[in-house]
Amino acid sequence: MSSSFFALFSRMKYINRWSLMRNTEKESLSHHSLETAAIAHALAVIGNTRLGKKYNADRVCVMGVYHDMPEIITGDMPTPVKYYNPEIRRAFGEIEKNTEKSLVDALPEYLRGEYRELICSDGSDKQLQKLLKAADKISALIKCTEEKRAGNTEFGAAYDSTLDAIKKLDCPEADIFLKEFIDAYSEPLDSLTATR
């Protein structure tokens, strides 16, 4: 029987994020995952070059590609719902774990070990998981920045709470990224491409 794993993966493009909010531009799970992967890679490189860390930048990048794959099945649960109370959070956490397992089980046996480490959120490398979480939040902050820049006031509170969440992560790599890169997301294309 043919494995459904990569056919499921290809459906990330159909899952839209920020479903409870008015968006000027829709953001698919594919878009978010690519951006998160690139930022996670950058955070690892920042850590290695600026902070003397020994992160596996390629590994955290690939983890970013797959980090939200369970949402193909569960959908993008809005934050106010997901964290409404501890019981809902616990129940949804169990659903996420079961979904991760079912996705891994959709692979041929010889691939499961490798992909289990990429998809399952209880992966063994806590340092890379922390970078990935920071990258995920930074991607959300970028979305909020873009929406605010387009005049959508709907994302003002989300911007503030996401920025606060990033600061609470105590991730120096994320702090450096914010200091050196985040302001450019508010600039128009002409400014971004102007000769410096």
C-alpha cells in the first residue's frame, strides 16, 4: 500500500492560519512553515557565530519545515481557544500527540525513526526545540507586523502579546534577530532593495 505521508504534507498549503481574525493577506501553513524554518536556521547560525554555541542549524531548519504538520489534521487552533483553560490545553495536547504519532505511522517503517524526531514535539533536543519555538513566534510577529503595516488594527494586541512571548523565552538568539532584522519587515520594497 502507498504511504499517505507526503500527500498529507502537501495539504499544508490548504490550511489557513489566524482563522478568528480578519486578514488582509491569508497565510497558509506552508508559508508559515517555510518562514519558521528559515528563521530557525538563522537563529542557530546566530547562536553559533555570535554566542559560541554548537547548534545543528540544518537540523533545526528541517524541524521547522515539519513543526506544524499535525495541523493538517487538527487545523490551526486559535490561541484564545487553545489556551482558554488548562483542561482544554491538556486535551488538545493529547490530540496533538496522537496526531503526530499517526502521521509518523503513515510512513514506511524504515523512515519512521528519522521523521519521529522531526515531527514529534517531545523530541530529545531541547535546545533546538527552544530555537524552533522562538522562530515560530517570530514568524507570528512578522505576520502581525505585515498586517499592521497594511492598516489592519485587528493585529495590534496580537503583536504586543507575541512580542512579549518572545521576550519571555529568554532566547538571546531571538533577541539578536529582533534587534537586527525585525524593523525591515515594516519597510516598503523600494527601501529593502535600495543600495545601502
